[in-house]
Amino acid sequence: MADFKTVEVSSDLLIIGAGFSACGAATEASYWAKKNGLKVVMVDKAATDRSGAVAMGLSAINQYVGVKDGENTVEDYVRYVRQDLMGVSREDLVYNIARHVDSTVHLFEKWGLKIWKDEAGKYVHEGRWQLMINGESYKIIIAEAAKNALADAGGELYERVFIVGPLMDGNRCVGAVGFSTRENQFYVFKAKAVIIGAGGAVHVFRPRSVGEGFGRSWYPPFNSGTSAYFTLQAGAEMTCQEVRFIPVRFKDGYGPVGAWFLLFQSRAISAVGGDYMVEHVDELENWAPYGLAKPIPANLRNYLGMMDVDAGLGPLYMETDEAIQKIANEYKDDPKAFKKKMKELESEAWEDFLDMTISQAILWAGLNVKPDEKHSEIAACEPYFIGSHSGASGAWVSGPEDLDTPYKWGYTNMTTAEGLFAVGDASGASSHKFSSGSHTEGRIAGKQAIKYILEKGKEPNVDMAKAEEMKKAILNPLDLFEQYKDEFTDPEVNTHYIMPRQFLHRLQKIMDEYAGGVTSAFKTSKALLERGLELMEYLREDSDKQAARSLHELTRAWENIQRMWIAESHIRTMLFREETRWPGYYFRADTPKMDNDNWLCFCNCRWNPDSGEWEMSKKDIWTMPGV
Ligand SMILES: Cc1cc2nc3c(=O)[nH]c(=O)nc-3n(C[C@H](O)[C@H](O)[C@H](O)COP(=O)(O)OP(=O)(O)OC[C@H]3O[C@@H](n4cnc5c(N)ncnc54)[C@H](O)[C@@H]3O)c2cc1C
């Protein structure tokens, strides 16, 4: 076996990930841990300052309810999420986050985040729920607060440690194992409670960007499905694993469109100039009641654009020039003011990208795009798993203690595995949390996890023999490479092993062609999904034949395995749900209609660690009384 030192780290609470939700958990849990003499440890595969989906920064905070200004109510937010997810959302969780999210945003401002204000000193909204920010350093600000809180409470932060899977004592999660991405060290983290907040998953499906552009995607390449893998391996129940997110973004650079649609009120059109939101409005009746209410769900907006693409009317374009001209025209009688406004709008357009998707600004520059003169191409991206955004996949977690809901078996945000909490992209059916809501959910779970430790926490019973077995399996790709690398002239082509990049291409091909990826126009069917599952079986057989010649490739190998698991849960849940509820995210071509009688429900899945079998189930939807 490769020579790796085993490092044991003991704590009361282990937080996995140091992204937005985990930083929220660390900030809050540290406060309560300090009061009670407990130790918190946070661990991330990257560097907290620039890790996760907000690594590059953001240009807007997407969840702010504005209760103090009387702008909206918490119930309004519950209605909004219900509508966008076509009736399938955990309203108790959505409500819980929404009632606390404003205070999180106020904390962000206190910590130094610049939120735009108008002349009257009120926040500038991008849309009803979104606030404009100067967000290039958003992640650094939130990371600093978490690091300070941890340090103040005597906690520890481990960076560049890739977490592979959970340590279990029966149904109780007692820690995690992983390895350093920089040194030959294997980590065994022991804890009385664990919070998983390691984000969603990308590169499960073949991306549009292949070849020289490979790696460029809307969702950050760092998140590989660790959260789903971790919760599945723990034997915890998952929900909405069929709900992937497909954003429509500026093509190839994946630049954000929110500011264009909401702030600049831009239109999107087909190649022949038709506004698909107007021309296909009748189609929305087929998706009533959601298609007929406002705002139109994100997937239905996608779908209307896809109808044009299917009809050969692509490419689609964002009418940036028209939108800018329309706004500036209000100043047309004053040439000086007009010129100034045009300059201001142009700079806002570029800053939007520079704040959060720099590559789009580079692409625009490379293609000589002047947004005030010419429209820009938009396209539907490949599918991603991001339960905190407009997707919904993640763990099935216990609801808030003070709400009378049917979903309560423990502490808020605890999964069905004892002592394991899930937050952000890791917790399911509570979409539209975004950055602020994910941080809020982290805070909620952080406080609850400390409560759990105080009331029920036991010394973690970690079987070190089992941990050693895990170490051997985790390091196997390094051993495999060393053992066989010289048998063939090209170290990448070998009958004894497969390289992580090759394995990834195989996974992506299966998902793309059988599970409704880009090249299948997001369509799938029972027969395709069943065939996809058959092929996944062969892929799984080869997963422990991956070889790695460095720590970097070892990380890639384990990211692949985590992706493979979320992929399988996705296929199985799409197969289970025999209807099309979210056209624009995926179509079951054999069951093309929404079926509210049979499928207005959560589709849950669980991998049973004892039998190795998958268990599928339906769960009723609880709607908040009077909302
Ligand atoms: C392109 C894009 C644009 C967005 N725009 C906005 C916006 O404008 N406004 C807004 O409010 N929200 C926006 N969001 C949503 C927001 O970024 C997410 O909701 C939020 O980051 C989710 O928090 P999280 O903690 O679940 O995941 P993340 O913040 O992504 O954190 C996950 C963390 O887990 C770590 N990790 C992953 N795997 C492992 C492992 N194996 N071991 C250890 N650590 C691991 C990662 O390094 C990372 O630090 C956007 C998201 C994306 C992808």
C-alpha cells in the first residue's frame, strides 16, 4: 500500500465543506460550542477563501425577503418556491430558512459586504428577492467570519483535505475519512455529530465544453457529488434526486443572465427574432396551475426556448443592445446625460461578469462583443445537481421543531442517519436558498448539531480496523498504477486499469445519451434509463480499477466515484417518477405529461448499506395551512 501517514483528528462537531452553508454552520456552531466547551472542526478540499460555488464571487444575493421593510412576507417566499418547483417543495424547510435569511444578509453587510443602496439608503433590488452587491470578494468575507469564529472558540480548520466517505457506528455517523491533496496523509476525523455541506455536483453529464474548453461549466468544477455520496453511504434517505438544474446562460462562457432579465428587463429571442415567451404562451396551459401563475417556473421558461431550438430556430439570443438602448432612451433629450447613462450601463454589464464569471467577460472581449450594439447568444447548459439553487436534490432532513409538519424525527436538518446533518446543496427539496439561504441553513443546522451533541452526543465509537480497510481501498488507485504502469509503453493505456479522465468520459457518455443530457436534447424514457442502468453496472465494476499517478489523480478518481453514485440515484429516481413534471430540465418522452393525481409527491431513494439494494418511496407533500 502507498506509504501514507494516518492522522486522527477528534472533535465534537465535524463540518465537511467550507462553502457557504458550511461557513454558516461554523460561524453559528462555534458560538454555541464556545459557551459549552465543545470543539468544532471544519474541513475542505480547497482553500476556504475561494472555495465552492462562490469562489469567483457573485453579483447578487438571491434570497432576501425584506421583512423589516414590509416588502414581502415569509409566506410569500414559500409560495414562490412552491410555484417554481411545480408544487414539490419542503415548505417547512423553505419557511424556516426564509424567516431567518434577512438576519444573515444583515450580518454579511456588517462583515463588510458592499450591498448597493439607492439615494434613499434602501437596498437596490435586482428582482423581487435579489439584492445587487459588489461581490467579487463575497466568499472571502464570509470565510473570514467563519475562520474568526472557529479560532475564537478553539476550533480547527483543515484545508486541502478531500473527504471521501462517512465513518459509521450502526446508523450513527461518527466521523469521516479522507486524504490530503498536498501530502501523503490519510485522515480519520472522529466526531459526535457531522454536518455535510460539500455542495452539489457537476461533470456528471457530458458538458458542452469539451476538448480545449473541458472544465468550463456553469457550476464550479470543484463540487463532485461528495454530499450525495456521503449521505447515501451513510444509509440516509435522499429526496428529489431526479431534479437536476439546467440554467440558460450566455453560451460557452456560462455568464449570468439574471441582471439582464431582471435589472435590464431584456428579452430573449430566437434566430428569426421571435420572443419565445410570447410566441409559445399557449403551451403554458398544459402545465397549469404552475404554467399560468407568475413568476413562470424556471424550467418552463427553459422549455419555451427549447421549443424554438427543436423547431430549428436556434441560436437563441439575449437582446442586450435593445435593453440598454431602451433604458438609455429615457435620457435621449439630453445628449450628455444619455452618453453618461450609456457608459454606466455598459460598465454595469461588464461588471456583472467580472464579479462572478470572469471567463464570460474574456469571451466577450475575444469575440469583440459590444453589448450595447449587438445581441449575444444564450443556451441551455448541461444538467447540474444544485439543491440550493433551482434544483432540489439532496438529503431528506428533519423539519423545524416548532412547526407542525409530518417530517420530524430528530433535530432540524438532521438526515435519517443519526447525528448526520445536511445543509446547502446537500439538503433536498428546499430550493432557492442560494448563497444567503445556504449560509442561513448552515447556521440553523450548526446550532441544532450542538444541541444534539449536548443532549444525545456520545463519544464516537470508531472502528480503526475498518478505517484502515477504507484507507487501503481509498489509496488503491495509487497502488494499481505503481504495480502495472511499466507493462505497457503508454502509461495511460493499460489492460489492468483505467485512468480517471477515461472513466469520467464513460460516465458522462452514459448520462448524456441515456439520462437526458445536452446531445439528447434533455429527453429520456423508461427504456433509455433502464439501458443506462445496465451500462452503469459495467461502469461500477470498473470503478475500483481506476489508477492514479499522483494525489491530483487520486482526487479525480474519488470524485468520479462520487459522481457515479449521484448519477445512479438520478437515473433511478427519474425511472421511478413516471411523468414529466419539469419540462425544460428533463422530459420523460414516454410519459410526457404532468400527472398530479399520481406524482404530486416527493420521490425518495435510499441505498441500504446492509443489503446493497436501492429502496424507492413516495412521500406526501405537506402544504403550509393558509399559504
Ligand atoms: C454559477 C453560480 C451562480 C450563482 N449565482 C448566485 C447569485 O447570484 N446569488 C446567490 O445568492 N447565489 C448564487 N448561487 C448559489 C450559491 O452559490 C449556492 O447556493 C451556495 O454556494 C451553496 O452553498 P453550499 O455550501 O451548499 O456549496 P458551496 O458554496 O459550493 O460549498 C461547497 C464546499 O464543499 C467543498 N467540497 C466539495 N467536495 C469536497 C470534498 N470531497 N471534501 C471536502 N470539501 C469538499 C468545496 O470545496 C466547497 O468549499 C450561484 C451558484 C452558481 C453555481
